Amino acid sequence: MIGEVRVVDHVPTAFAALVATEIGEFAVGAGEGDLFRLALSGGPTARRCYEELAVVDDVPWELVDVYFGDERCVAADSPDANQQLARESLLDRVGIVAGVHPLSCDDPDGYGELLRAAGPLDLIHLGLGPDGHTASLFAGSEALESPGERLVVRSVDPNAHNPFERISLTLAAIDAARLAVFTVAGTEKRDSFAMVRAGEDVPAARVNAGRVVWLVDIEAAGE
Ligand code: 6PG
């Protein structure tokens, strides 16, 4: 596996502290017009992480430009939409951010151009599925095997473990990020995390961003 594993008592608390520190350190060195490019995830662990992050004091949210690592092809205000999850758990709570760039299934190329023009992400938040997927890159999917020049693709789980058509950043886009933070919580992730740790070729284990940090609780780490 690639990256640094931190076994923590409570993944959302550790996530909130790490992300707030990264944004704070960025703010100290930021020049005029510099923005911290943060990509958000989806799923129940992400929701808990964002709820914790939303209550951290003194985060300079006005410097944070918000992107998404993946999205389900549903209405923007659907309870299943990752952007809706992000609004409810984080964005509506923190107030002003520099910008929010929701992913729409209609326009993968447009989002790819947006990312290319903005430059690499400073931090991408990623989850780990029980099947080893991350973002919406599923084992055996075309999206996982996309050629290096593509940054955003439509995706579907060929094994039908995960519902909804999706849109996802590719490994190339994820790997361009300065820091990828995985959050892995609960016994249902124990097997997939063990596969990652053992170096098996599951999608999440292919992530090779500038730095990769795995925040894993005791239940998922099996310790
Ligand atoms: C999504 C997510 C997805 C998620 C994993 C793990 O849209 O479903 O982006 O990739 O990160 O399924 O989710 P949990 O950590 O919440 O189980």
C-alpha cells in the first residue's frame, strides 16, 4: 500500500483536525488570490467527518475552493447527491467559502478542464468501500483504467455492488493532488483495508498522490 497509516480513536475528529491544520498552514503562506483547493467525498463516513470539520473554530473558509472527487448521477438536491451531503454537513454550516464546484454527470470534460485550469488539488478526501473502491473507481470498471490524460469520467460499478451511475475523478486527477486523506471507519471496512495494507490490487490501493494519509479506526484496522 502507499502512504502513512494513522490508527485513531475517532476518524471524524482526526479528519477535522488534519484538514483544519492543512488549511491553516496554507493560509499562513498564501499570497494574494491563492486558494486552497479541497475535494470532498460522499458516503456516511464523509458526512460524519464534515460535521466535525464544520465545528472547528477559526478555519479560514474564505480561502477554500471546494471541488468533488465523485458524484452520483441524481438531482443536485437529492438526498443521495454528494453535493447535497456536503451542503448539509459542511458548506451551509461554515458560511462563505471561496467557491463551490459541484460535479455534474452531464459534463465530465468540462469539469476536467476546470480542474486543469485551477491546478492540482491541495487535498482530496477519499473513502474506502467494503469492495476496495475509492471515489467512484470500481474494480473492473473502465473508469479505473482511464488513460492518463482524462481527469474526469462517467462510471458505473460493473459488479453492481454500488448503486447509481456516477461521475468520478480518475486516478490521474487524484494522483495530481498534494495530499489524499482516506477515512476508514468500522468493522465493515476491515477486510478491504486489510487488502489495501497487504498490497492487493484494489482500486484504493492504486492511489499515489503527493502524500497519502490513511485515518483508520481500531475496528477497521483490526487492532
Ligand atoms: C460515494 C463515495 C464513495 C465512498 C465510499 C466509502 O459517493 O459513495 O464517494 O466512494 O467514499 O463508498 O464510503 P464510506 O466511507 O462512507 O463508507
